[in-house]
Amino acid sequence: MNRRDLLYRVALATAATHISAFSSAETPRSSFTRASTAEEVTAGLNLAGKTAVVTGCNSGIGFETMRVLALRGAHVIGTARTLDKGKEACAKVSGKTTPVALELADFGSVGACASTIRAMNVNIDMLILNAGIILDDWQQVNGLEKQFVVNHLGHFILTQRLLDRVIAAEQGRVVTVGSGNHKQAPQGGIQFADLSGRHWYKKGYHHSKLANGLFSLELSRRLRDTRATSNCVTPGPVDTNIRRNLSTSSAPPNMKTPAQGAATVCYAATNPALAKVTGEYFADCNPAPQSAQQTDRAMAAKLWQVSTELTRAVASPDS
Ligand SMILES: NC(=O)c1ccc[n+]([C@@H]2O[C@H](COP(=O)([O-])OP(=O)(O)OC[C@H]3O[C@@H](n4cnc5c(N)ncnc54)[C@H](OP(=O)(O)O)[C@@H]3O)[C@@H](O)[C@H]2O)c1
């Protein structure tokens, strides 16, 4: 462990006393199950007056999340890689939705998306970081492994640019869509020494999902003196377009429907019992086991610092 890592660990051991109030043991449990749908877990909720941002609104879990949050009365700002895709998705949904273009592999697009949302002058009650890709070949963006860029760094910038609006909400929530695949991340976790992916791209998706979980954890620490919360969810295996880039079909058996896949996302974003729950990881609408790496606060803090350096030009709310 180098000196900087040691300092992080000391600082975080101190910080841990503030967030221990939200340990899993105290997180309320729900009676929802793997079979529960997003409509079921939000039944009876009135989200009128609330604003949600959902990334990846045109497909799979993101589309269903947008549909159900709008059904319950929220204004959903849905992002898609092109404005046309976003418009098409929003047109299929009843309720108030606004499409915005967001290409997470292009930091300029992320900045522009954030500026467009900021110009709407709304507080953000739910920031749902859902968009994602799986690749099985080695692709890079500006020398960085692409899934790390799309699934983590793009969302990192978006969050930085919108966080004051989340904090200003009555009880803002950031929900990061991670995955149980974080448990298969490369040995040692986040590959700080070489983020090109050259030696670990076969595990690049797992690496990016660990990044999602660590990002959510560190964000919860940074939000500890606010009303806002940050939680990570895994939807479980869901029958969506996520596997479309894979050369071999490796779909797991017994996949959930998108309606079931969006349930935990919507639960974490809306359930009144979770108003003070932060830094948690959910599966099937309940706290779930995660790897030791995904609860490593030093790794989470280091990821935040490295992500800040990699995105410095576009991450500030004023840029
Ligand atoms: N399905 C599962 O089994 C499963 C399991 C665990 C976790 N997850 C997570 O669930 C989330 C949603 O995935 P899904 O299953 O609903 O997959 P999906 O149907 O493929 O939807 C993914 C969404 O992300 C968007 N997206 C992809 N690359 C993007 C980019 N570069 N910039 C902006 N948006 C981009 C897609 O847009 P386009 O349609 O234009 O490509 C689409 O809207 C992902 O974070 C995924 O990792 C899924």
C-alpha cells in the first residue's frame, strides 16, 4: 500500500463513523420478490411534482423505469444516444417526459446533456444512472477501456454536473444501476495502474460494474451531510438488448422481464421507507450481499479521485 492509499484508509476510517447509521442491518426489508414488477413496487405512490432523470430511456430497464415513474406522475427526463431515439421512446409513454441526447462515450455530449437539464431549472428528485453496454472485444475511448468510460466515467461527469440539483431536492436520490457481475471484477479491483483495458478487457464489464458500485458508495459518503442519498442496485439477469454486442449468445436462464428488472431500480428511487438509506446495495428490492471490493471505501475514494482527474475538463457544474 502506498502512502496515498494509507492516508485514504485513515481518513475513511474516520468518515465511516458518520455513515454507519446506514448499515445494511438497519435497512428496511421489503416483501417484494424477484417476481415483483416496477408497477407493483410503486403501486399507490404519487410522484406528481417530482423530477427524475433516467439514462438509457429507450431500451430495456431504462425504458420501463421511465414508463413507470411517469405513470406515477413524475416528470421524467429521459436520455438516449440521439434525440430522435429519446423522442421515440418518450412518445411511447403516458405522462410527462422530456427527451435529451446523451452519448456517454463522448464527454462533450455528457456536458451538453447536463447543460440542457440544468437549463430546465428543476430540482432532481431521482437521478437514475442506468445506461450501459457489454462488450467482449477490446475497445477504447481516448486510451481508456470503453465500458469503464460509458458505464462509469460518463455517469460520473453527469452526476458531478447535476449534483447540486439533486441536493436541492426535498430528498434527492441517486440510483446507480450496477450488477452482480461486479463480483467477477479483475483481481485487485479497479485497474488504476492501467485503465486501457489491454490486459483485462475480457472482464471489462465486471470492472465497470464494480466501478458503478464504488462510485455509489463514495457518493453516499460525500452526501452524508445532505438530505440526498446514493444507492446501487442490481436488476438481476433481465431479458433486454444488453447482450447485443456479444459474439456468442450467453444469455443466462430464467431471465426476468424488463418489468421485473426495473422493479429494484424504481424501488430504490421511490420507496418512502428508504428516505435515509444510503450507501446500500439492493437486489430484488432488498439489501444484498456484495463483494469485499465493492465495500472497499479506500478503493471507492481512489476511484473518485482518479475519475475526477480523468474528467476534470467537463465535470464542474460551471463548465
Ligand atoms: N439486462 C441484464 O441482465 C442486466 C443485469 C445486470 C445489470 N444490468 C444493467 O442494467 C442497465 C440497463 O441495461 P439493459 O439491460 O436495460 O440494457 P439495454 O436494453 O441494452 O439498454 C441499455 C441502454 O443504455 C444505452 N447506452 C448504451 N451505450 C450508451 C452510450 N455510449 N451512451 C449513452 N447510452 C448508452 C442504450 O442505448 P442504445 O439502445 O442506443 O444502445 C440503452 O438505452 C445497464 O447498466 C446494465 O449494465 C443489466
